[in-house]
Amino acid sequence: MEIVAKFEVPYYQYLNHEGNVVADLPAFAKDTQELIKLYRLMVLNRIFDTKAIALQRTGKIGTYPSTRGQEGVFVGVGAGMAKDDIFVPYYRDVGILVQRGVKFSDILLYWGGDERGNCFASAKNNFPYSVPVGSQPLHAAGVATALKIRKEKHAVLTVTGDGGTSEGDFYEAMNVAGVWKLPVVFVVSNNQWAISVPRSEQTAAQTLAQKAIAAGFAGEQVDGNDVIAVRDRTEVAMKKAREQNEPTLLEIISYRQSDHTTADDASRYEAKGTRETHWAHEPIMRLKKYLEKLGVWDDKKEESLQTECAAEIEKTVADYLQTEPATVESLFDYLYEKLPKIYEEQRDQLIQLGGQSHG
């Protein structure tokens, strides 16, 4: 017998769950103002998340996917991207999108059932939400192919959940990225659940990161509760994609501290006490402990930040609730470049009916 190949999957962490440094910090993490900025973004996202769930419970938006406990993943990834990079989201990416110019009120508009919130008109270089599981990596591979053909020195990043890695689309996207050497980074937000299916029942692979090896490029694990590690490894992977046309898979590990969406009830399948055990590792408290140890954070600053963020989110909610509803005929506005005659007639009928209903 002859061993023809061996592979490794590295794991990255800079802060442990006690807020202690366990590895040499990247340069940005030595700037306390940068760390406070990351901390503020995570707090802001959690307050938004809590408010969005309240809006859903009172019928003011539709189904909403919480990011509670996963703020380190999305804030860290967003902070690690350059402005000119292209982002292809799935449906739990609030913490990335708001760093790329998307307004919280647009996100509420989308989950309120208004597609105007999904066009991100105020923020270029972001694709709209794609909810079908595993579809995002293929979109990203297509965009990365276009960038390479145009010889543009940008990179693409896409996010999918751990469940998405069990889809054929995921493997196809990874394969073409490896063969064609595409400037793309695949982020797998491994929160341990694909709706009600646990990670252990989705795949027999020891890690999700190792799935990149079969596609011919690097895969690594990152502690998703350590926002410093997430930002650093995202920056490294995006730089490699831009400069070397080299893809990377980042498996970012956290735990879903919520139901899959507000339409789900995780108590039916999640073992009692599991969520509480993982809560000890959550990202906001971890960074807060470190900032306190550095002497740059205290109770007074925390109280001020909570008040400031809450006011910002309340303003966002007011903007959303005051948005004029889309007209009923807008259903036809983006179907065709030139609307066929049969649909023109239907559109006219809807306008007439709408006029009667207001008469």
C-alpha cells in the first residue's frame, strides 16, 4: 500500500469563551476602536433581531429568521470584505448587509412581503436574498466567472448554512470554482441545525470544511463566536481570491440560539438544555469580557451603547411602518422588458379594481 495524499483542516480562534487571548492577534485587533466598532455592530444586530421578532409576533412582518447567537459570524464576515467585493447572501445575513450599505428598514420591508426591500437600491454589489437552500454558491460561482473573464480584481463571497452543504448545487459550485480557479469565498455558517435536522444527521464528514478538499482548494474551520477570528480569516480568504484567483471554504461554527425561523418550534426536536450550554460561548459577551480586561469598556459605556442602538432601531422601525405600500399593479413591473399584451390587459384590470376599492 502507498499513501498518495494527506490533508489537514486548520481551526482558528483568537479569543476563547472567557475572553482570553489564545493566539497572536491580527493587526486590526490591536486597535481597540476597531474592536469597539465590531462590538457595537453585534449589539445593534441583536437589538434589531429582537425587534424584528416582536414585529413578526404582532403581525407587522412575515416569517423572520433570527441571528441570535450568530452575530459574530455575520458581523465578522461583513467586516472582512472590501467595498468593491460582490456579496451573494442567503437569508440570515443582516450583519453583513448593513455593513455594505443596506438599510435595516429595507430588510424589514423584505420580510414584510415587499420586494422593494430586496433590490438593495441603496447598496450596489449586493445580490438580492436567495432563499432556496444551496442555491447561493452557484450564483456566486457565476459572478466569479464573470469577474475573471473581465479581469476585474474583485472577489465574491457567498454564505450558506450547514444544511446547504448537503445540496448538489453546493458541490457543483465548489467543483467549478476549483477547476476554473475562481475568485470566490464560500462561507458555511454552521449553526448545527438544518431546520430540524442536526449536523450529525446531514453528513458523515468529520468537518464541513474538508468538503473543499475534494474540489481542489483549501477549507478551514473558524470559531464563529470569536468575531476577531471571523474577520481575520475572511480578510485573508478574500485577499487570496482577489490576488490569486484562489477559492476558499470557511466553515464558521456557532450555535443557533433561536428557532430556525419564527414559523418553527425548535422545542420539538432540540434537546433540553443544549441551547443554554452553548450560550456560555456566545460572541457578544466574549468580546465584551476582552474589552473590559483591556480597560476600554465599562457599565456606563454599555448602558450608553444599549440606549443609542435601541434608538437607532426604533427609528428604523418607524421608517419601515411609514413606508407607503407598493401599488397592486407593480406585480407586473419586473416580469418582462416589454410586457406582453395579455398581461397589459390584466394590469389595466388590476388598476381599475384598485381604483374602485379606494372609491
